[in-house]
Amino acid sequence: MQLSLCESYCLPLLAFAAGAVSYNKRQVHDLNVRWKVVYGTVFNFNRWESVKGFINGLGKLSLEYILKVHKVKFLFSSVAWC
């Protein structure tokens, strides 16, 4: 329940304008870390435990990959207008 709320309300805010904005590697990394903290908090992981494998096991994407998908979708939609 908490995860679906975070995915419904927080994820769109983190990914908003991701296609149009150029994030540097550090910014993408920082956003991805924050998104992993959401999973760690919802599922009661300790700070030192990695949630990367857990996220993949759930069939979810990392925020880094989600931002790349938004970028590609934005680029293809802008090409369609030409």
C-alpha cells in the first residue's frame, strides 16, 4: 500500500520533466539513492542493507532507468512533431 502510494505520488514528481532536463551523473545518482531509500523505508531495511536486488526481484525499475525511459519517450515524441 505504501509503495503504491509512493509510486503514484512521489515518482511522477521525481521524473517530472526528465525528458526535457539534462541531469548530470551526480544528480541522477542522488535521485536514484533517494528512490532506494523509499523502498528501504517501506520494507524496513537497515541503512547499510542494499535494496537494489530487492527492487529488481519485485520487477521494478531503478529511478536511473526510469529517467532514461522518459528521456527517450520525450525525444521520440518531439521527433514525431517534426
